[in-house]
Amino acid sequence: MTVVCDTSSVPAEDRAEFWVTASSELFVPLECTPHDPTSFRGVLQAGTVGPLALSRLEVSPHTVRRTRNLADGTKGDRYKLSLLLGGDALVLQDGREAALRPGDLALYDCSRPYTIEGASGFRMLVCVLPHGVIGLVPEHIARMTATRLSGDRGIAWVFAPFLERLADLAIRDAVPADQHRVVESVVDLVESLCASAIGSGSGRRSSSRTELLLRARAYAEAHLGDPTLAPGDIAAAVHVSTRYLYRLFEDDGSTVSGWIRERRLERCRRDLADPSQRDATVTSIGARWGLTNPGHLSRLFREAYGASPTEYRAGRPDVVR
């Protein structure tokens, strides 16, 4: 549903309070200090796309603060991605400052204090995303908050016009029916922006999805023998969230648990077919690869290869695959 706040609808002496009340309800509780209370004016339009809240605002010179008391005392489990459309703005958080020019983006975390300084007034588009929809580890995102993401190159150059168009649709309540795909696209682009900024800031090339998937598989492969191996362990090893790990595997046409199961069964199959391991029991081979329940192993093996482990070993006494 579209929300519109226009301070011209209230007396001049009430405009700053009207603005901070509307913006605090839409975003998170904030403090607002107009540079000139007598001439302060702001217009705010907003809409939603699934879990994303998009807004477009035009406001005269002022300072916005999410203070330590507000951050500690009110819910702020969301990120704000701002695209400057006109004027100048300074975003401060985590000891960094991002001086934005039109077309630039910056991300900041509402769970911690931040300041936005608009010395000359500005027009801005803001996309609010819940922490949970971003697949990168929060500690990593904290490395690039209040970092200027130049809108004249790279992912930001592609993302900015897409975000403007989406905000326009959200404000007009004209979002397409397949909005879940739109949300996925926004999240993917935000994650790419963050990964790029984190990588450049650390002096290393950021990891692509393919590289992350390969690293996740390599870790899982090296720990197949651990029966307690879980997606959370793999995600922590490659520094992504569990949700993002699931998406990496899904994009490749598999699931984390399914891929682990297939690799464990393949390792069991190879050992069962190896003549040098004829003295190893089926149970010990299964346990070697994290399948500690003999009945479970037998059922999974039959589903995968059409025979029980014992039948498979008897039928291929001298074949190593």
C-alpha cells in the first residue's frame, strides 16, 4: 500500500516533527534535526514488494541520526540501501563516511547507530531489507557499511535504474504478480554489491557463486566421514549464511543434504568394489563415510544402485570404480 507524507500539509512549526514521525514509522525510530526549521520541507512516498520496503524522498537540508539509545532500544534488524537521486548526502557508520553523489549507493545497518547528513538537501531512494533475506554473514557486511558504491560502473551501474523502476512500481502499487522473483533479483544484486565491496576493501577478489559452491563442496567432501556434518558447518567454513548455502546448491540443481548423501554413497560403492577392502565389513565402510546406521545405509544404497551393499559387493568382486 502506498504511503505519502508531505510536510506542506501541516504548519511550518510542526513539519520537522511530522517528518520524523512518518520516517520513523516507515523505517526505524530516528532523530531529525532540520538546518532551518522555518523552511523545512519533505515529501516521502513508499510502497512494498514482498519483504522489501521501497521509498522515494525529497527533503530540505537536515541531519538524521539513529543514536545508540535508539539502536539499542528499538528493533532494527534490517539494512537500508540508499540510492542518491539528486543533491549531496553523507552517510556515516562504523567509523566510515560515504560522500554520495547522484547515482551512488550506500548500505547501512539499522541495528547500529548511523548518521545521514544532507547539507544541501537531497532526493533519495531507499530500499529496506530484513537481515534475514541477505545471505552474507553480518560480520562481513559490517566491513562495507557506509561505503560509497559508485553508480557509474560495475554492478551499481546496472542496479540503480532497476531499483528506480521497482520503487516506482511499488509506490504506484503496480508490482507484477511474480514479485517473489523480483525480490530474489533484488537480493541477488544487493549480495553482489556487498561481496564486491567487501572483496575490494580487503584487497582480495570477491568470491563468485561458482567459487563459493566449489569451496563448499570441497569442505563437505573433506568431512564426509563426520556423521554430524551439517549445512551450518559448511556455511560457516565458507563464510556465508545457511540460507545462502542452500541457494548455491539449489541454483546448481541439487540440495546440500542430497549432494552429501550422493557423495557418501559413491564413496561406499567404491570401497565395496575394491578388492583390497574385502575384509572390511559393510557396517565399517558405511561408518567410514558418515553412514552409521546399517539399515539406513542399506536402504539408501539399494535406492541408488538397485542392490544392497552386500549384493553389490558379491556381484562385483574385482571391479574398482
